[in-house]
Amino acid sequence: MRKLENSELERKSIDDFKKSEKTPLILVLDDIRSLHNIGSVFRTADAFLIEKIILCGITATPPNKEIHKTALGATETVTWEHHESVLEVISNLKKEKIVTLAIEQVESAVFLQDFKVTKNQKYALIFGNEVYGVAQEAVALCDGCIEIPQLGTKHSLNISVSAGIVVWDLFKKIKLNL
């Protein structure tokens, strides 16, 4: 077994990425404090051809040296926008018939492994602050909530880890039919 060189990976150019059919997921990051978390989510979004990232509240925006450290150029490929109010973003997404899902531990949340995607449906995944999670007002506006099962002593995961887990799971269900 030999590790592949970067030149053998057949990665898309920025132009090819922009022209590619996107995975029908929008990632909404609300009040994310860590610039490294933001950059990591951009990198995950690039890896799975995510349609767009919406940055809300205090979440920093590119260009930013600290975001770039973990994004490694993904801020140049992934479409993004910034809005002050996550509540307005959720309301507008719902008007566009996009299913909004908070990634949070709440009553009646659906465990990630049990979540079923609907064919030809676009989803927006709302991720909240590292300490407080998704704001209750945002949870109340969403169409539903997905919870990542956790079996250890901690009650939460890092936001960039959560995004990676949920995006991979939904990508499998949407694009790979698994």
C-alpha cells in the first residue's frame, strides 16, 4: 500500500468546483467564536460540495488569516454570506421551502442515524455557539432537530466535529443512497 501524492488525487480546480452540481445542504453557523472552527467547517463544506455556508451574528467572515489556517483555501470555493440574525435566515430559508434543522439536543430530536432524507429536498443545518448551542428561539423556528448520539461522559462535541459528522451522514444518504 502506497500513500497517494496530492497530484494523484484528481482534485477539482476552483472553477470546476464552482460549476459542479452541489450537495443540497446549506450550513448555518450562528455566533461561532472560534475562527479555527469556522475554517474547519469551510473545509468540510468544500470536501462534500456543499451548496453554501451562511455565517450569522458574531461569526467571523473571510478573508481572515485565522480562518484560512484551517480552511486551506476553501473560502475561495464554497459560497458564503453573512447575516446578523439567524432568526431572519431561518425564516427566509423556510419561505424558500428549505427544511431547517437545528443540530441540537432537544425534546423530540431525531437521532442522526434515524433521520431519513427526502429525495429532491434541500436542507439547512443550523449549528450554534460553542458554549450555548443553537439559541432556543432558533430551535423553535426550525422544522426539526437532529441529535448526534453520544455515549460518553461529555454532553457535546466541537462544532466543527459535529458539522463533519452530520454532513457526512446526510451526504451518504443524499448522494450515495446509503
